[in-house]
Amino acid sequence: MSEMSDEKESLIPAQDQFISSLKDENLMFQDRLNSYEAWKSCPAPTRKDEFWKYTQVGPLLKKTYRIANATSIAARPIEKSQKAINLVFVNGIFSASDSDSIDRYGLAVSDLRSAIALEKLELAHLQMLEDKSDYFSLLNRSFYQNGPFISIGKNCTLEKPIHIVHVLTESDRLINIKGLVVVGEGASVRISETWESGDSRDNLLNTTTALSLKANASVELIKIQSIGENNNLVSQEFATVQKDAKLSINTISTEGNLIRNNIHVSLMGEGGECYLNGLFLGAGNQHIDNHTIVNHDVPNCYSNELYKGILSEKAKGVFNGKVIVKKDAQKTNAFQYNGNLLLGDEAQIYSKPELEIYADDVKCSHGSTTGQLNKEALFYLESRGISKEGAKHLLVYAFAQEVLEKISLPELRDKIDAHLAKRFQVLQDA
């Protein structure tokens, strides 16, 4: 095996042994080995890289992490949904006893390891669109423990949503999670992802999900990223959308030391639609970064992005969204908007919506606004007998609602509303 830097040697002790241990399990061993060799020679991102200009991950990569294993699963109450199909992962390890796995004709909801063992997936799906030169993608492909596997057959509509629960019980762990979602022609599914952090701290969570939508398929993915104030997350989605299919990804980032979201979508069939919505709430020294890339590869597709940030104290936020319209992608409609609310003089936002257009018959626009609370609106509410603090909280709450209205699951909207009410002290009957 090739030499690697001291930094990577210290990042994960006994990493060679971990890779070697996978050989007998037949868990994509050759692909992992190739990824591992590539990762060892891949430089970690720095702020000199345009894609990481405002986010510094160097300090996280100088720490030493352990890799979670099955013996690290600790029993604790898990907040599962009674209205959903639950998949539970504890420190990245699948908890079969807490999960509602399904395996029948045209429908599989389980974990990735089981799917690989039963040869239920194609390697092409697992590697879909991943950047083979990206540090965190290679790290994930080398060391992933497990992740969700969801396969919905042709014309199958799953009435119950799928709820993916990640439970953290330990600290100083490198937890790599790889997921795969394949939705057949005319099929439909809603998926939610939540975190329970407990007292865990100083974990580096590295998640990658591939989504494949066939013609006329529909997927709604809702991510609530409340990972614990001392944990760190790099989350990536790679999606392909075929003819007349519709993809919605709603990302709500509420708690974490550093959160980085990379979303890559390719609209590959005419009539494809993509909706990316995000709400990020930063306080203290939190850093929340949202990067999106939407490729319009063919004509007559539609994309719409709406991201809002609310930052207080010394928090920092980033939005960088790029829409690329290829030469033959005529009749494209693409829109981006990023709105930000700064509640403190030291809070910072870096906003960069981008359009890269090579076609001439398109409707594309982007915009970004950053400001503080409207003084006239505050005065109006105070004149109606609401306290100054209460008026501020109500305006912040209202600012967030435009994104939350995009979420179709009432149970999740209520969960986020409760968090907002707690964060901004808004009474439900105000």
C-alpha cells in the first residue's frame, strides 16, 4: 500500500486492519481498496480550494478518531415514529431489532450491508455521480460501516414514509454512513432523516447518499440535522432525475459545531423537476455551509432552490448554489433564492448563488438578501401590546415558515416548530 501523510495516519488508527477485515465479508472489498488507495494520496480540502473557501475543516482532520463497530452499540430509548417505517442506526451500525425492515417483491427497505450480501444492488448505483477525487467521498467509500438501502419497484407508492434515525452514544468517532435510494418508474416515496445525539461529542459524521429516480418517480427527502452542539457533519447527496420525475430535498440544520451539506443533482430526462429547500439556524460559534450543484442536462426541466439562514452571536453561514444549463438544455426554468437574517453584529453570512448558462432559450434567475429584523414590523407588533422580545421572536419564526411549509409530513413540521419555539421562545398560542 502507498505511503500516506502523518495527518492521515493519525486520523484513523489501525486503518489498514479495518480495510483488511472487510475482505472476508465481501463488502465491495475491491472498490473499497481502490478508494482507500486514492484517499491516501488525495489532499484534504483547504480554504485555498474554491469549493471550500469559507469552511475550514483542517482542525477536524488533525484529530484522532476511532471507527465504530458492532460492540459499540449501547442500549438507550430511541425516538421512533409510529406513523413510519423506521430504520435505526446506532453510531453508524444498523440496529435490526429497532428497525422495520421490509423485503418483498418490488420493495426493499433495509440496510446497505444486507443488500450487498444478498446482491440486491448494482455497483453503478452505489458509485453514481460521486466525485472520485473528493476527499470526503473517498473517505466514505473506504470506511463506511453501513447505511440505509431503499428500493421501490415500478408504480409502487409507499403510503407510509420511511424514517431513518441516527443515534449517537459515543464520542471521538469517525462515522461513515452510505445510503442508496432507487425509485422505479412511476413510484413514490417520502423519506425523513433525524439525529439523536445524547451526550456524544467530537464525532466526525461523514454521510453520502445516492438517489436514482426513474421516469415519473417522486421522492421527498427531509433531513433534520440536530447532531449535538459539539459534533461535526459532512453530508452529501448525489441524485439523478429521469423523465418527468420529481425530487425534493429539504434540509433543516439546527444544531452542530460544523455542518457542511453538498447536494449534486443531474436532471437527465425531459420534464424532470428538482426542488431544494433549506433552513439553517446558527448560534454561538456554529458554522453551517450549504453547497448545491444542479445540472440541467436536457431541455424542458425545472429547478427551484429556496434557502434561508438565521444567524445570531458569532455564527457563520454559507450558501453557494450553482445551476449549470448545458448547451442543449433549451426551455430550462431555474430559480435560486437565498435570504438571510442576522440577529447579531458578529454573525456572518457568505452568499453566492451562481448561474452557468450555455443555452439561449431559458428562464433563469437568482437572488440573495441579507438584513436584520424590520424595525417598522417590530414597532407595529409592539404597538399591539406584544413585548419587544416577543415581537422579535415572532418575526424570526415567520421568516422560517416559508421553508417549513415545503415539508409535507405534519409530524416533522411539528418537530421543527417545537425546536423553533424553544430556540426563539415563541409560544404556540401567541
